[in-house]
Amino acid sequence: RESSLLSKVADVRLWQLLCSKQHTEQSWTPDHIDQMSESLASFLERHANSPEYGFMDSSKFEEMTRPSVFPFVSSRAALTFLEQEQMYRLETLEYNQDDYVEGSEENGKLRLTSLTTRCIDALGRSSWMTERDVGSIPVRIANL
């Protein structure tokens, strides 16, 4: 994916501010939401845990990807968001028993989060595999 200038120069705190502003003002157009989700995904792939950009954690990730900020996500950002979400959920799962579905057959299975659902929707509504992506997609999905 081509990264935007924003994803190359931003730090975690700047992303928090941008997403917080969108959360309160809802000022992004659908095209902006698409572009910003791709930029955030690119930033996460490159810099999320680099000391010079600030460290990301599960609460910051959830804050930045909540539905009021990204009511939908770009199909190009979806796999990165799914990978990041899984990484943060696995880190915090032992403290977060609410993530498990209650009931006989479903017990022990994780709930689909809002972000997971939005990512699946994004992948389902588009032709998200480019020729460049085809080689890495099965590996990325298998690792989820």
C-alpha cells in the first residue's frame, strides 16, 4: 500500500488528536474516512511501537478505531486493523472476560467486535486483492 505523508510523519499522540476530533465533530467525508483509515493502517504497520513515535496500546487502538471515528474502513486497511486488533485483544484477553460469548455452544469463543465486523464488511464489499497483495493475503489471513 502506498503510504500517505501523514502516515510517515505522524506520531501516536497526533493520531489520537485527529481521531478524537472526528469522534466529536464527525467532519470527515466518506472519502476522508477511507483515506484516513488507510493512513492509520499504514502508520500502524510502520511505526506503532517505535519509541520515537510513541507507543500504541489496546486502549489507544480502540479509541482510534471506534465506530464514531471510522463508521466503515477501507478494504485496504481492513487486514491491518484485524491484525492489530487481534494482537491487542490477545494481550488483554485474560483481563477482559466480557469478550467471551456466554452460552453452551458458543462458550469459549470470542465475540466479533464492531471493528472486526466493519473490516469483514469492507473486505466483502470490494475487490480488495490487487496483484501485488495476492501473495501476502493468505499468510496474513492464516495468522489471524
